[in-house]
Amino acid sequence: MSSIEVQGLHNLVAPHGARHKPKRLGRGRASGHGKTAGRGHKGQKKTKSGQVRPGFEGGQLPLARRLPKRGFRNHDFRKDYTVVNVGRIAERFAAGDMVDPITLIECGLVTQTRMKVKILGTGDLAVKLTVKAHAISASAKAKIEAAGGTVEVLDGHKVSA
């Protein structure tokens, strides 16, 4: 082989000083980490089972409970959708096709398979399609119907304004 090294994953070597041996704790006085092994002498955290959960303040009322709670949090009730624009649908489907969440997953327009699908009205649509989704914006519905297609809303959702 010539003086030029062949590059590749099989020839990778860590640079000098990049790899360190782990610190060996509790291995006698001469190691420099003997006896208390860097944990100090007394206190709750001196033993292996002395770790406490994050935010624990020794029984004192924690900071997260002392501070006032303000604002509105809707995370328990919000509806999360994977959105697909009408223009993207027009690129992938031919006239007369049926578009539903399963076909959107198969063609790669939807990747999050557990979320509901919402169709939005960005882009142009010139082909007649049958579209089934969990939610459809009013502009998307108007564009689909203007092209001669039909819209069906799944799971009893409504067309949003």
C-alpha cells in the first residue's frame, strides 16, 4: 500500500487524548479516590442509595410549588394534526383518485402515523379528487369542490372556518 492511507469507517482511529480511562473510585488510599470516593464524609448523598429526585429540597416545600401558577395551559385538550396542503396533494395524485390518511402515509406526505390529518388550502388544485381527512380548512374545501372533487370529514369532525 502507498503512503496515502485509505479512508473509510474501518480505518477510523480516535485522536490521541480523546479516550480517557474511567475514574476508579473506592480502590484504596493510594488511588487518590479511596475511602469516601469523592462523596465527602456525612450527609444524605454519601451512600449509593442517597440520591434524591430532581427538585427535592429535603422535605421543604419545593420552589415549583412555592411559585404562583399563572397563565392558561391547553395541552390536555388541544387537537394535534399533521397538516397537508392542497398543492402537495395535486402533485402526487391523478384525477379520480381517493385521498385519505392511509394513502397520504403510503405516498410519504404524512410521516406521523398516529396523528390526525388536516388538509389546508395552500397551493392550486386542478384535478378532481375524493378527499377524506379528519379536518379540512374552508379554503381547502372550496378548492377541492371547485375542481369537481368531493370532501368527506372523518370521525365526526367539522370543516373549520
